[in-house]
Amino acid sequence: MKELVSILDGNTFLVSDRGGDIEPSLDFPTGLFAFDTRFLSTWLLLLDGERLQPLSVEDDETYRTRYYLVPGEPSHFLDTKVSIIRSRAIRDGFDEELTVLNHSGQEMAFTVRMEIAADFADLFEIKNVQPKQGSQTVRIEDDALRLSYRREAFHRETLVRSSTPVAVDKEGMTFSIRIEPHGEWTTRLKTSTVIYGARGEDIRNRLPLAGGRSTAAIQAEHEEIIANAPKLSASSSPLAAAYRRSLEDLASLRYESITLRVRLMAAGLPWFMTLFGRDSLITSLQVLPFLPDIVPPTLMMLAGLQGFRVDDFRDEEPGKILHELRYGESAGFEEQPHSPYYGSADSTPLFVILLDEYERWTGDSGLIKELEYPTRLALDWIDTYGDLLGTGYLWYETRNDRNGLENQCWKDSWDGISYADGRLPGFPRATCELQGYAYDAKRRGARLARLFWNDPQYADRLEREAAALKERFNRDFWLPDREYYALALDRDGTPVDALSSNIGHLLWSGIVDESKAGRIAEHLLGPRLFSGWGVRTLADDQGRYNPIGYHVGTVWPFDNSLIAWGLWKYGFRDEAARICESMLAASHYFNGRLPEAFAGYERDLTDFPVQYPTACSPQAWSAGTPLLLLRILLGLEPEDEHLIIDPYLPQGMGRVELLDIPGRWGRVDALGRSHRRDDR
């Protein structure tokens, strides 16, 4: 697969090769995308009919990039008389400036050609190519090319304009130019995307940022977000780089919701540039001590779209929090159930967990009271529709046999849940971490009911239910001969006995008996699960283990951040710090940006982390990982009106200082230093 470059701002993003070109690809989606539609599928620059080769790429900023190119095949002895610079920035589409430089001592003539096409593919169609059912048209206008797609009321357009005279045809634009000795020629191409609504106008015109934003405005927003976040001073360069990169990526992943006109966090580029229940909730938990303002819009949006009926097609049930919201053609014509889709069993308890954690940090009791009704509905869902078999556990099984998700936990690939020998269990399934989330949601719901909803009886009931769930779980999921928790229970209540990273989430939720916590920590940091770069999703001696399998052996940064948090909660500070160190060390090899996942190879084998082939990057909960790791390292925990600071840094990390941590206490500072061996 080619090395790719991306720029993004909110829900508009562009993915190209290292030369800036876009061509249709089944391996990885290159193109210009907005709201789940590809508005450009070809954007290919030719000089005198030749492809161009990259010398260098400037891509330090998420919203703009610059390519330095030369014609001809790559050579160690390059002596070219011409070079090309492509400078582009994202907006509601993108702007690209082309500069051709004549390095010779005589006038030269060139033909500059931009081949242009738009397939208007739905994001789901890129992985699974299907014939388009609508009609496509191409119109030539003055110095412009308009490409359109219409299927009934679904109407999308791409408009490309040139700042200089150009010969336009239905397949692109051609410039015939002459450049004086040592001179240069420049043109600007502006590409706009149009998403038509029922009234024949771009539906984004209703949004506060209608018409897109200038590069300066995007830059100003990014700088404001970074300026409002706590200031980090760290001896560890990987930590400092990862922190800065994470803030920039989180800023770039914010987008405007068409539905409620608020700024939300997209899950990740390229496949998940939209609202995801699970991803958005976990990202919010990770970044809460640093960027608390992103949490209320997320909670309000999810509450506003909470399930209210039984809809088999969408896996919707009353009280359930959505899994995924899409805006593309396949969702609009109900060829996919994503408008929205509710196929996750964990987003509902996570909603309650985040709401409580948000209040504990900010003291915003108003939001707690405003969301009382949807929170009660979410808690009711856990005990009703969520408990499919009436056993007191949280189960999942899709209602949509045609295109619903089979696995509705975070390991949602088809083979993500398996027995130790590699067999797949039947449905429904009750994975272990879901029970931990349900336990935590009940405990936190009890706190909210007692302190803010004036309902002590409801609080008492939730606490009794949580205690009973914990006792039952530690009996039914524990494998005494192996001394770890089963990955899941199958329909018959038989343990699905694979050793997986999910057991780390149990520590985070608090459902693990103290007597069992030590063995769980040993497994997580043992050689079967821990690669040296992080905890693998599946132990290396399990039947389906594959170090480059999506959920069956890779290392996921967000997964490791929750595991480290859980270890910290149970007092395993050295183990938590070891995971933090491994994640930050890995981030160094990705220029500070942790990808969605990387291979589960042993650290001694590869010497550097190997990226998963189609990992999303940036991805929200990977970007949130360094922030949560920093919270763990500094031991930050809210307690009433105060912030507890109890640092524990691994050897060699040096000094870490975090200034202006926001919360109900105002803003406070935290300082930590590496521990000595005799501190353990």
C-alpha cells in the first residue's frame, strides 16, 4: 500500500498519496470526502504528460500540507530543469496552489494537466464496490468544472474553479504555459463540495460555519483549543510530543453536526469521520481533565438521539444509546441501518459513566439534572432489553440479520470474540467488560440519584443491583484453573475462555474482587499478553492469535489507556506506569500520533512498533490516549471540591509539570518526578 497523506477539518477530509495525487483505491480510500460521500475520486497532476515524484512533503499541520515534486522516475542523480510545489488547505472542500518553477536559463513551455473525476461513492461502497443507482453529470463552465450526482432527493456536487485561464474538458483541466528563465508560474484551484437539501440549497448553510472557514480561522481555533488546555512541561520528549500532537488531532477531528448544529468529535480518519457512541464517550472520558468543553455537546447529542422504539433494522431499543450516525447515500436510502444505528451494547452504560465523571470533575449539576430522564432510560435498558436472557447480565445479539453488527462490543469484528481454541461462540454473547461497564454505571447512577435527583430509594436499589452483579460476575466469569476472567459467556452460560485484554477493562470498572486483582495484573503484564509495546488484544497462545489481526493480537492504544487506568485504580502503580511508558515510547515512532492499532509483535523482535495496515490515523480515542496516560502518571483524581495529585512516574521519565488543570476547583497545577527503585 502506498504511503498516504491526509488533511482534515471536521467532517471534510482529503487523503492522497505522497505526491498529492488521488486515484480510486480499494486498499485505502483516497479522495476528498465530506459527510460520508467521496466528492473527488481522481485528482492527478501531470506535467507534459508525466507523473510527478515527491522530493519532500510538509504535513506537520492537520489542515494543510505542501508537496515538492519533480517529473520523471526517481533517480539518485536527479538533475531536473523544473520542479513543482503543490500547496493545499482544507475548507468546505479544499484550495490548491500549483507553482511550476523553471530552473533553466532559457524560457520553457509546459503543459500542466489536472485529471479530475468524482464517483460520489458512499463510504460503505468503497470497501464493497456497487454500481451507482443515481445519475451523474459533468458540466463545463467558465474556467470551472461542475460534477453532479443525483438520486431522487439525494443530490451532491463538486465544483472546481481555476484562478487563471484554462482549457476545461469533462475529464479535467489543461494549462498551456510559458515560463521565463528562472521564473515561475502559479495558479489556484478551488474545489467546493455541495450537499443539497430538500429546498435546493446546501444544508450546511444553516450551520454557524456556513461557507467553510479560512485557513486562518482553522488555525485560530486550533491555537485556542491548545491555549485553553493545561500547559505541559516534561523532561520526556515522547510525552511532550504526544501531548501536543494529541491536542492538535483532537482539534482537527471536531466537526459540525447537521442535526443539532453543535461541534462534536469524529471518531477517526478515514472510515469513521462521524459520531460514534462508544468512541465519543471513551474519548470524552480520556480528555475530560484537559478539554472538558467537548463533553456536554457529546452527551446532549447522544441523549437527543437515544432510542425510543423497537426497530429491528437499526437495532434500536428504548433507552439505548446509538452506535453510529451516518449521512451518506446508503444510510439515506436505508441500504445501511446507520441513520442512526444502535448496534452496540456498551455505549449505553458508558453514557451514564461519562455523565457522572463529568460532574465529578466540573461540578456542573445543571447538566446532570437536565439529563436525568435519558440517564434513567439508559439504566433501565441495561436491565430490560440489555438482559436478553434474564440472567442479570448484559448480552447482545443483532436484530438485523442482513447487515447488523454481529459483535456489539468494542471488539466488533466478526472473529473478535472466541474460545481459547479459536472456535466462535453462538449468540447472544455476554462479554466480560460489558458487565464491568454495567456495574460501574449502576454505582454512578446511584450517586447521581442520591445527590441530584432526590431519589434515595432508586439509589439504594441501584447499589444493591451493582453489588449483586459483582458477586455473580466473580462467580460465573472467573476461571479458577487459569486464574483469569473469561472473555464472555455463551448462550448456555459456558465461559468463552480466551485470555484477552478485556480483563483490563474490568479493573477500570471496579468489578474485580480484590483477591483476584493481583493475578489479573500479572496476566496483563505477562509475556502472553504484553508485547513490550503494550497489551495485546488477544494472548499469543490463543487459537485465533494473529499479531496483525484487527482484534485478535494487535495492540490498541485506547485499550491500553483504560487498562493502565484500571491498574492504577487497584494500586498497581508500577504496572500502570509500565504501560504508560510503552505507549509513549511507541508514539515516538509515529511522530507523536498513536494510530488506531499496531502489530502485536514482541518489542525485542521489531525494535519499533509496526502499524496495522489500515489503521485510522488520526483517531479520536488514540489521540485521547496520551492525555489519559498523563492523568494516570500524575495520579489525578477529583474528590469533592479538590483534585488529588499523587504522581508515580517510571524511571527515566524525569520531571513532568502540568499547569492550569481545569475543574470544579478552578485551575490547579500538578508536578511529578521519576521514582527511584527504593520508592517501590
